[in-house]
Amino acid sequence: MTNIAVIGVGRWGVHLLRNFLAHPQANVVAVVDPHPDRLAIVKQQFNLDDDVLLTTQWSELQQIPELTAVAIATPATTHYALIKDALNFGYHVLAEKPLTLDPIECQELCQLAQQQQLILMVDHTYLFHPAVEQGQAVVQSGKLGELRYGYAARTHLGPVRQDVDALWDLAIHDIAIFNNWLGKVPISVQATGTVWLQGANYLPISPSPQPPSGLADLVWVTLTYPDGFQVYIHLCWLNPDKQRRLAVVGSLGTLIFDEMSASSPLTLLHGEFERQENLFLPVNQSREVLELKTGEPLQRVCDRFLNSISQNTTPEISSGWVGTELVKILAALTISLNQGGKSVHLSETS
């Protein structure tokens, strides 16, 4: 049994709390949030026992000697200080993405976790989605033939963030999935963006990697991998056409993860060309809906975190180092965005 505290019970933290309360290996001993009204709501919503500490002060957790782990779901700008304190106090840490907003800070936290022999895991929930797990197996099996390119769209009408732009808010999900499916990380990146809502004179609510022109509402991303494979990502929080769609195209077909399709979230479209003289004729076309395991991705995240603690093993799929690599990519994309789409090599930002 792992005694755990949940730090932050806003939009996402409340789901972490729900999952840890339901998990047989977890014992929630404290909930921390700066807003007393939120604490009152979760106490009533989950019928929390009176012995669960509800506090607005992070420092009060030190009064719980049996505490061994924390789940942090606070704004990204607060992550570095909170995670560093938690590791120094001897707590295992599950942190909401991104790990921090600075690759150097991420690396420091990973090294500190190693020194303290503690688990540092990042909640990249999509990496635990059954469709992403199955998709990785399909891509790496060779069923798509020679891989050609990838594309994704992540759009909706809000929520509009006031601390980071659409790039930092949305891109990390698709980049994590592509890296996972390909088993590689990009060597160079490009990004261009458009600002409509929060321009150059807008003051962010907290320090952030804000471009000089303001917080971009629309961002176009290009990722280039070591073998030349390229990915194109469309990100926008100012578009009522809600899309959560990602695809990898190969010479023998296309694998599509469409989160908005409840009946067929993972589909393999078979098809290739047969050449007849100067003509390219489509052949072997068919549609295959792939069966998936059941289970809530966030529940799997919590389960992996708790098992990693009990077994003292690094959660490789979503470790602090995986989170660090993703922040490095986002930081490089921010440089490109600030420079009007200039290609940035990841080696230049290391």
C-alpha cells in the first residue's frame, strides 16, 4: 500500500484523485489545493474520511511521516519547485505534463530522482491509451510497408490558456504518440503560428515561454526524424471543428487514431499502387477496424506509477527522461516559432 497525496484538484487533478481513491494499492492521505472551495467540493464529492488531510499549504505534508508519494497536477510553471521539494523530501512523484517548461530543469529533476533512488514519472496519458499501445505494435510490425509521413490535427474551441500558447498546451500529446510509434525522436523541428486573442501587449498570468508576438492560437508544426520521416501537426484552440486525429502513412496503407470515433478509434486502411506502364492503379484496398483492450488510460497511468514504486523499477514508457525529451522538442519548436519558422536542430538546443 502506497500512501499518496494529490497536489492540485482542478480540472485534471480531480481525475487523479478519483483513480487513486479507487486503486487497491493506494491510500490517499492528503489533498492540497490553494483554493479552499475546491477542497470542500472534493471532500463532499468523494466522501473523504476526516483523517484525510485537506490543506491549502504544501508544507503541511511534512507533518505526515508515512507519506511516500505525491501526484502533482498544478500549473506547469509551478512544477519545478514542487517536484524538486518533493524529491528532496523523499517522495516518489507523478507529475502532470509537461514535466517543466525548461529542459535544463527537467534534466536536473531526473538526475535528482536518480540520486534519491525515487520514481519520477510524467502523466503522458495518451501513451497508456489502448489505441496508442496497439498502434505502436502495428507501425513497428511493418504492416504499413515503407513509412512515408505522418500528420495530426488537434483542434477545438477552447479552453484558451493564459500561461502558455497552443503549442505548449496541445502539441505534446501528438509528439509523444509519434515518438512512441516510431521508436525515435526528431532531429529537427519547425513551427509557425498566428496570434488573434492574446497579442504582444498581453501579459501572461505567470512566466512562460511566450513568443514576442503573444500567445499563438494556431500553430503548424513539422518534425523531421533521423531517417527523413516527417510529421505535420495542426494545433488550434480557436476552431469549433473538434479534431483529435493522428495518422502514419506507409506504402501499404495508413494507420489512423481518431479519438473522436467511439466505434473505431484505431483503423488500418490498406491500399497501395500497382504500376501499369505510366499509370498508378490503386489495389488491395480495404478498411480494418482494430480491436482494442478496455480500460481508462489514466487508471493505467496510476497503476503503472504504483507498481513502479512497489517494484522499484523505472516506468520506461513515461519516465522523467521521456518527459525531458518532449520538453526539449517543445523548447526547440518555440525557438522556431519565435524565428518565423526557421528549422531548429535539436542538437543546437542541448
